[in-house]
Amino acid sequence: MDFKYDVIVVGAGHAGCEAASAAARMGSKTLLITMDMNKIAQMSCNPAVGGIAKGQIVREIDALGGQMGIVTDRTAIQFRLLNKSKGAAMWSPRSQSDRKRFIEEWVKVLSHTDNLSIWQDTVVSLIIRDNKVCGVKTALGIEMQSQAVVLTNGTFLNGLMHCGKTQIPGGRTSEPASHGLTEQLVALGFKADRMKTGTPARIDSRSIHFEQMVRQDGDNDWHQFSYLDTVHRELKQMPCWITYTNPDTHDALRAGLADSPLFNGQIQSIGPRYCPSIETKIVTFADKDAHQLFLEPEGVDSNEYYVNGFSSSLPWQIQLAGLKTVKGLEDVVLYRPGYAIEYDFFDPTQLHHTLETKQIRNLFFAGQINGTTGYEEAAGQGLVAGVNAHINVHGGAPFMMHRDESYIGVLIDDLVNKGVDEPYRMFTSRAEYRILLRQDNADERLTARSYEMGLASDERYLLLQQKQAACADFIGFMQSATVHKGEVDAWLQSIGSSPLHEGCKISDLVLRPQVTITELAKVLPVLKVKMDELPDNSEEIVESCEIQIKYAGYIKREQMEAAKLQRLDQIRIPDTFNYEVVQSLSTEARQKLSRIRPKSIGEAQRIPGVSPNDISVLLVLMGR
């Protein structure tokens, strides 16, 4: 074999799969290296994709031409659009997937991707010459050459699992850790640290008393993740189940706190604030008598269930005793207990916005190696790293997204400018312009850019053009067609809205919070006729048009605010600028600006510790 490639991707988790797929489909000869070809795109934690803000990321990945949304749609066993009772900026898709089929679908995708090869092995070091990566060395002693390398090592770098006092080296249960890369990179000047995450027990559904729990079904409508016409709810749809811990549960768990790695000093690394273990919950929120648990199915042909909300590293006997006190789990049988895992990550302020490292050219980091948590955050980074690895090899403008373009852009900007002091998880609150970054319009924001650089397909771009044309025509119709006084008054009163005092345009009626286009069409024949003329994806078009009409004022205001931010992003700071000699900058600003080396005034403004006065000084120095 000739081990010479354009791009090598190390690790076949969610970041690695997207990185390898993107680089290969753009034309790079790509190699994906994984420890286990049977664990490609393994859902290490819960068998679900999406959720608050995370669902928006998956829609963005799909809009850019990535694969996560397609694979999720094909393997969905439950789909829900969360936060429908709130404004459209908060709507977030989420899907339970069949864990086994999710892996199988990703294997199909990768196996049918031109320019992509897969190799089962462990990378133990990088080949670096003149501060540029030139390939990798593997545990089998093979030297593989490449012009770019993307590291997506997940939790495997010096991974150490904890279950009570028991410690097992590994990156995931029954899988070995990876050694060598951290030590090499630290020797080259990279800053590394340790993080912790955890996972709950898996239990046997035959031992669960579901009749004592609250059933939670999915949505039965047209929504899905991909903007393409993918397989829709092909698999059996399954419910999740809700139950709660209680004081007896908490007493049982407290009995084991002395043996908890989180409280006896065994674990020293940084853990996730927003996804705490059950033992952390009962200590931090000692006044709460109950914590909600979700029982999530692992697949249509599996008896395995995931106990969401019961992440733990307590001894397995304590975990079992606690679970047996929960309503519906009195006779529970474990498949395996929960555990915590510590692993190495690298300070992401050592990266450019392309996810290329500042120290070593053509070396990219993506996923948990950057201090993030979550499949979706990893996949979004992987796609950006894979695209930019291809661009570095073949030429072209770097691919970066602004904070008003995507949640992925917010994620990367936060990592590069702020760093992390805990595992980074995306929330809608992190995005200043979340009305612009809705789940319904990710294709309108990103597909054209992706198509221009050669990732999004002709099919995607054509669908986008058709959707935009249909939306423009439909909105134009509603802005010109008149509803006459008395025509829909009875219906308006029936939904709690005031009758018309005079005729108005259809779009003016749609502005009312109680009015939806779909329901209005049932009593307004001219609107029904127009809706019947829409393309096959009419529901998507109608939803998009309704959001654009109802939120037009808010959208315009955020666009104006985003334009101000972009003006600051366009004021460049020379790479060689010496902050240390500018005494009018605060000491903290000089230190952080010298370390992070922002490319623009906009980036400098988003660094914690850089004050408005510091920005004013920089603006003067940059001639503004």
C-alpha cells in the first residue's frame, strides 16, 4: 500500500467522520484512522442527536453538506421539535436514534465516499518538519504521509475511567486509551489539561415497570433534520419514559459518597457544569427531594435503556441500590454501571478560527480535544476542520463563519477567543443573534457558501433556490392579497382574536400571535388555493414564511446589530503587533492579547478581560 494522502483524520467519532467525509468529498485523498472499525460514530453517551441549540448545529451541518442530519433521520426512533411553546429562535429539533443502526449508516456513508480510505490502527505520534505536520506514525510502526492532519481523539488521550475506587485506563468502556500524542504536543509547546465527563448506567427494559412512569411520545409531523428528502420515520417509533428520584434514592447514594471519585480526591479534573452527575446533584441541590430521569431506548431490537439524568461514578453497588428506589425501577437489572472518564484536552486559544493550530501548520484539532462536549459540537468542528484541511492542501480562502452566520461560528469563536474552564456545551443563550440563527433557515444562511467552495451538492443548492423562490412568491402574495371586513371575523373571535374593523392584507393577519397560516387557510379560500400551488416541501415553506412575517422587525434589528459587529471584524490587527509596548492597554489585556493574538478588533473585543477602553486604544492604534 502507498500510505500517502492529502489529509489524514485521526479518530472516527462524530468529529472525525464529518472531517473525513468533507475533505474527501471536496477532492482530497483522505485517510480516516480508527482504533475499531466496529465503533465508527459510536454514541458513547446517550443515543440521541440534537436538543436545545444542539439541534440548530445539526441543521447547520446538514445545510453545509455534512452527514449527521441524514444519518440521524435514517436511524430515528423518536423525533421531537423542542420549545414549540416559545419563539421560533428557541425551536430545537431532537431525535432518539437506534445506536446500532446509527453506526451502520455512517459506515455506509463513509464506504461510499470517493477519495476516502479507512485504516484500523492507533496513532502514537505526528511527523513534523519545520513546524509543519507531514504525517503520522502508528502503533503498527507504519509511517503515513500527508499534507494535513486532523486530530479528533475524543476522550481517548490518556483516558482513565472511574467506577468507585476502581480505575481502568481507556477511552471508552472496553476500549483502550491512546498514549503518546499529548506528550509529544506538550513537548512542542502546546498547553494541555484534563477534563472529566460521565455516563449513566444501562439497564434491561424487561426489568422496568413502565406502567408506573410517564410516557413521552415523539412528534408525528413533517419535521426532520436534513433539508434533503431523506427517509422519514422509517423505523419503529418508540417512546421515552419519565420518572423521578426521591429522598430514599438520595439517602442510598449519600451512603457511597466517601467512595465517589468526585468527592474523595480521586478525580481532580474539570467536569461539566450543565450535565452534572447524580451525586453532584444531591450535594449541590441538597434541598431538592427529586430529580427528573428520562429512560431512553437504545434501539428497536434492543432491551437496553439509557437512564438520562443518572450519570454517576459511584461504586456499582451504590448505583444499583439508588436505582432500585426509583419508581418503576424497583426490580431493575443492570447491563453495566455508569462511570466517569478523565482525558486530555488542549487549550483552544491555541487555534485559529479555521481550527488549524497556531504552533504547527496544517495540524487541526476538532471535538473534545478542544474542550467541548457533545456529539453535535464535535461534528460541527469536524466539518470545519475537514474543509479547511482540504483548503490548506489545495488552495482557496479559509472557511470561517461569523457569529451571526451560525451556531458553529459562535462555538468556534468562543473557543478561540475565550478558551474553556469546563467542558463547553452550546446553548441558545451563547448566541447574540439567535433570531437570525434559527433551525428553519440554516440552509438559507449556509448552503450557498458551501456550494461555492465545492462541498454542498447541486441537489442541495437547487432545493435552496426553489425554496427561496417559493418563499418570496408566497410572502409577496400575502402582502398583496386583501382580507375583507367580515370575511374571517367569526374564526378570529373563535381563537380569541379581535374581528377586523376594515380590510387588511393577509400578512397583517399573520402578524397576530393567535393566527397561523395553516389554520387561516382553512377559512380563507384564496390562501388555500395559493398553498395548494406550493412545491412538495410546502410545510417547510409555510413555516419559513410565517416566521419571516411574524419576526420581521426583530430580524431586521438583529441584522443591524450584526452589521456593527462585522465592521469591527473587518478591522485587522497585524500578526506582528506588539501589545506589550502599549502601556495604555491594561495589564490583563496586554497579557491576553499577546497570548491569543486576535486577527481583528472584533475578535479582540470578545476576549474576556479586554475592556471597552482597551478596544478604544486599539481602534486609535489601527487608525480608526
